[in-house]
Amino acid sequence: MNPAGVDPFDELAATWFKGLAEPNRVSIVRHLLSGEHRVTDLVEHVGLAQSTVSAHVAVLRRAGMLSSHVHGRATYYALAHPDEIRALLDLVPRGHDASH
């Protein structure tokens, strides 16, 4: 445990949930389940401005959910823990109306 008495696992779980606490970030993460992509690919997928997608990617990186590598002039992003993230997303019921 850290000095504040919070278990590191609990802190990591909360960080991941915070990273996924926005629907567009969930969409980005789900798209990255298919493999690595550039920000421009993610922009096309979610239909948001590049600056907005870059901000979402930054949140996911800070949460430790993404890895990246540079190839030429492009940066490619991938899920740092794809199996764990897939398992987490698989817990969400399909076809459920979030308003109920």
C-alpha cells in the first residue's frame, strides 16, 4: 500500500476506469483492439477533430492504457494491455440502454 493507504491495484483500476469514462475514448480503445493506429486513423474512426482525438489519446496514455512507437514521421498507438482491456470491455452488457 502507498502512504495514503490506497492499494496500488485499486489506484490502477480507478485510473483505467477514469480513462474509459468518456464514450469517445471507449470508441478509440475498441478500435485499437484491432491493432495499432495513427492519430489520423483514429480521427477518421471517431469523426472528431485531431486536437480532440490527441487529447483523448493523451488521457489514455497517462492512464497507462496505450503504448506508442514512431515509424518515420508517424506515431502509432496500440493498447498496452489488450487482453485485459478486452476482458474488461467484455463485461459490459450489449444492447443495454445506459439511461435505465
